[in-house]
Amino acid sequence: MHQVLTKGLLVLSAVSLAPLAIAGEDVVYEVDGQPYQGYWSKASDGAPLVVLVHDWDGLTDYEVKRAKMLNDMGYNVFAADLFGQGVRPTEVKDKKQHTGELYKDRAKLQKLMAASQTKAEELNSGTGNTVMMGYCFGGAAVLESARAGADAKAFVSFHGGLGTPDGQSYKMTKHRWLFFMAQRTPLLPCKILLP
């Protein structure tokens, strides 16, 4: 009996010391009548919100992994979908097609980003404490939102395209933005960083 009780207590203590797994869920939302499938992962009620934007692969397990990492840091996360429900390109030509379409139609890209932010804030009970963050293509999309005047506390771009399209500027950006690039990236001419 003592042995059974000891083993039971060991199992209970192991379970209670294990980190709680935060289970996320797929969330379907519509933009102009088309379905998009984001991923919602909640750390706690009232936590700050990160709208996470995918690279040119579309929303994949990578963004889910990043959402969990951000949850562990105390953030609620909505991983946005900018390509459409079920659209997860695997071939380079398809990735170029989907990102290229949005780079050519900045109004659509801005609308998708705004809809993603709206859905995220709805899921987060409208706390208004939102940061937008993206990788590569997603980083460029986040900066597009900043230039469009999106209301977020900050805009964070990891290796996103920094080129500003003709007719756009950061004059409407209400809050801070931050970008990270590799020191010697051939994709970034230094003149882009100059005023």
C-alpha cells in the first residue's frame, strides 16, 4: 500500500509541476466573402495581444510554434492568414504568386491586415493592447499596416521588405516600429535606411 501511495504522489507531483499546455484553435473569419483560417492561442484573460503574420509559406506549424513561445511569455496570439483558408503553398512558384498578388494590390493587403487585427482584438476582448509582428513577407505586411495608420502599440518586422511603395510613407504611423535584418543581407540596399 505504501508503495502504491508513493508512486501515486510522484505521478501527481510530476503532473502538477509540468507546464500547462496552452491549446490553440483554428479560427475561420471572412474578408470580402472569402474564408481565411487564422490560429488563436490564449495565454490569459486581458493579456497583451500579438497579431503574428506568416512568411510566404502561409500559416503553418512554424507560426503555431511561435504562438506557443509568445504564450509562454504571457501574450495572447492570433496568427493571421493572408492567403485564404487551406492555401499553404509549398512550391516556390506558388509562394511567389501569392505574395506577388498582394504586393501588387496594396489595398487588398491592407484590408486583409485590418481584418486580421479586428478578428484578433475581438478574440482578445478588445483590450487595445496590440502589437503586430511578422516574418519576411509577414514583416513587410506589418510595415504596410504601419504606413496605413493601423492602431497598434508597435509594429515589429523580422527580415521584412523595407521598400516603401510610391505614394506611401510612415507619416500616418501612430506608434513605434522596429525591424530586424541580417547585417549583410543582399536584399537590403543601405539607401533604403537613409532619410
